[in-house]
Amino acid sequence: MHPLPEKPAWLNRVSILGVGLLGGSVGMSLRRSGVHVVGYSRRESSCRAAVDAGAVDEGYTDIEAACRGSDVVVIASPVDKIAQLASQAGESLARHALITDVGSTKARIVAEVESISPAASRQFIAAHPIAGSEKTGVENASETLLDGKAVILTPRDDAPNELIDRAKAFWLQTGSQLVSMTPAEHDERLATVSHVPHLVSSLLASLPDDESMPLVGSGWKDMTRVASGDPLMWAAICQHNREAILSQIDRMADELLSLREKLACDDPASLMQWLEDAKARKDATL
Amino acid sequence: MHPLPEKPAWLNRVSILGVGLLGGSVGMSLRRSGVHVVGYSRRESSCRAAVDAGAVDEGYTDIEAACRGSDVVVIASPVDKIAQLASQAGESLARHALITDVGSTKARIVAEVESISPAASRQFIAAHPIAGSEKTGVENASETLLDGKAVILTPRDDAPNELIDRAKAFWLQTGSQLVSMTPAEHDERLATVSHVPHLVSSLLASLPDDESMPLVGSGWKDMTRVASGDPLMWAAICQHNREAILSQIDRMADELLSLREKLACDDPASLMQWLEDAKARKDATL
């Protein structure tokens, strides 16, 4: 088992709104420390599945019942539902409780929570665990999914230090490592390392015609793995982070053009150097 | 063990020129059927490594010594060296022997062999096993690498049926499955499913700045795996198949622009449909 910090005395009951792959994994990771985890799903069958999978101790189809008495509420829904759920959770929580989320975009979520519910916003520290999969559902959740993974915290400028410290202690308890930045910086960086690569994966999956499909190798298969992800979830991410994604698509198109020129003008040394630089950057992450 | 065909009576001795990841795996796969495999490398140390890895029964630093008396010569060098090696191999071979290769491009290799050595060309059936890795070297070779993988044969129009049949029987003996097409069709299809995806992988590896590197997730990691491949090998592939790659880069740039428009005009239904179509194409290969 991954070495976890000692559980903070104040962290006893956590509610997870949306117990899918990521929400379920957060629940499982916390239960390792003896935290009591409560799940919320709209459907009774999903509540049962979350309990059966060991992701939560108990499940409710009512948000108020799920949140009552909790020290932390984690919103693990698609990004376009997070602000509304944060607002609803805020109504059932003690004022000291923390609200956090797992959304893949941050600026719009932070703004929406503030706009819909200033009260909930004062308890909210936005977060994004860099952990996921093209798979979905609590049946693919794992208690070790977050171990050693980065969780990006994007607190508002005016967030009290005490709340930020609670958010840090909470996320460390899942086994993850912490990085902090502004919501805007998060969205720009994630457009580069996640959102645009995802769209490129879908694009590469679309290019081969039927007759070329039997010819795909392990390279194409790896590059298109994430194209199997949930279209609804990714469409919402693209809407939320549209400006940053558009700007990174433009950058990608420029780089593609520059690569095209290297190839077209038959400049082997320049192409070779480019491939070597890319390999060096990749190998530095291995 | 993968079910292999019965070894043809005529297939007893095979020479492999270039015993790296792919050449070594071809050797290992054939040795399962009791074929005697001879390796050629320029360096004595590479010959020893190939023998030690179990990829070949014996190794030579002299092409003539390596090829003499063989029924099949497999050229497993970078694509820009294949035609010259085919020509040299032809000088040491009996006229009934088969010359084949593992190059990732086909039209230029077929044309070069014909131009450098019409005699070798009459014994040559070009081939491309869709098996490989970002890893290199005989130490990463495996006797099962080709099992169930597609090997694309691109015989010239005037190749005798008897020679084509030998090439088919030979490649089936490695555990692979066969597909046949023209060299030009091969190069177009492979530009789409392999060469351009490889360049896009290198491009995605180059995009994040140093501060974004700790934020990369499993999606980026999978999509950039092949960017670790050998730059020398890939630069040669890009030179060889430049026209088809340029045309597929143009197609990719068009698709990127069309995706950009879907995002920019805030058309969630159209983006959603596009993501669903890409997912369906990907999931059909799972």
C-alpha cells in the first residue's frame, strides 16, 4: 500500500457527488484511512453499485441526505454540472466544511460557483486530479488510481489559508501529490497536455478508411486509446475550455505547417533534429 | 505457443541482415519451427548479442558468408539501406532463394532494388510486418512479436506466382497473417495509420513547456510513446514516403481546421457527434 499521511482529526466523513471512475476511486482511496464515505447518485442502482464496489460506505439518491454532517464534499460529475451541485451541497453543509471537485476545467467552474452561490464559493477550493482513463464507471475505479498522481488546486485569490490547508490535507489523504496554480493557468496548461491531445486522438481515430483498419499497429492503437472516452464528458470539457483549446489548436496547426515545410524541402538534418528534440522531451518523462 | 503451419520442406536456412528488434524477432519466431537462422551485423559484438539473445543460431560480419546457402534472406535494416543490402545478398544466393524485407515503406524500396540489381529484384518480394516498438535492439526482440500480426506483401506485377507463394509460406511461418497490395497503396495507407501518427506523436511531445511536464497524464503518455522511437529510422521513413506523408499531413491540417470551426461556432451537437463517430471507429478495433 502507498504510504499515506496520518488522517487529520477533522476528516471523518466525506460525501462524493457522482460515484463513477474518478469519484469512486477517491472514495476507495479515502476508505484506506478509515474515512467514512457517503455517495450520491441520481439512481438507486448506481448507489448500490458504488457500495458493492467498495467505493462508498453508504449511498443516497438525495443530495441533502448525502451531504449532511460531512467534512468534505467532492463533486465528481461532468464539468457542466459541477457548479449547480456545489451550490446544492452548500445548502446542506456546516460552514466549516470544504467543497472541492475533480473537474478537468477550472476557470469557468470557479466563476460559475461564485455566480450561482457566493456562500458555496466561500467553502470551495477547486481541484483537478490528473488521473483518469478512457474507461468509465465505478466498476473500473481503484483505490490506488490517485496514488502518486498530481492533483492541481486552483484556489481563488481571496480563499482563506485555513480552507486551502484543509483542501491540501484532504487531497494528500487520497495518496496524490499537490500542485497549485490559478484557474486560468490550469486551463491553458491542460489544453496543451490533455484537451488538445484528446481531440487529436479522436482525429487520428477518424482518418483511416475501413480497408486500412486491419493495418493499424500498436502506435496507432496507443495514440487513439483516449478516443474511446465518454463523448458527453469531453464535449462538456471542450465547451468549458474553448478559448484555451482554440489557441492550442492554432499552435498545433502552425507546428504541423512547420513540420510540413521541413519534409517538403527535403531537409533531412532539420527533420532529424526535430525528431531528436521530441524524443528527448518524451524520454525526460520516462 | 501460437499455432504455426507445418514448416515447408524447402525452408531450412534463413539469413537475417540486421538483427535488431524486428530482425531478431523474425529469427526467434522461425527458430520455433526448427529453421536454422543466420544473422549478419557489421559489428562482431552485435553478432554475439544476437546469438546470446537466441535470435540466430550463428552470426557473421560478412554478408556473403551470412547469405551463402540460404533459402531466404530477410533484410531488416533502416529503409534507406535495404536496396543496397538486397543487391549484395543477391550476389551470394542461389537463384531459387527468396529475398524479402521488413521496411516500413515499399514503393521506393521496390524501385531501388530493381534499379540497382535487376537480378536481385527477380528474387525479391517486399514485405512489411506491422509489428514494432519504440524500443530497439535484439535485447527487446521476442519470439511472439509477429504472432497474429499483419504482414503486408507488395509483390511487383511481374513477380512469378511460385516466388509469391514462397514469400507467403515464409511469412506465415513467423506466426503472422498476410495482406497483399501494391507498393503505392501500402505507402498511402501506412502514411495514414503509422507515419503521420508518428510525426503527430513527436509534435505532441514537443508542445508542453517544462512547467507543464509534471501535469501530463496517461493520455499524453500513451500518445507520445512512439515519439521515443529511433530518430534515424523515422527520418529515413519520412524521406522515403514523403509524398504520401505530405498529402496525409494536409488532410490532417484540414481536419484540424474543420474541428476548430466546430469548436469556435459553439455547436455542441456537431462536436458531440464528431466525438461519437471517432469513438465508434476506435471501439470497432478493440
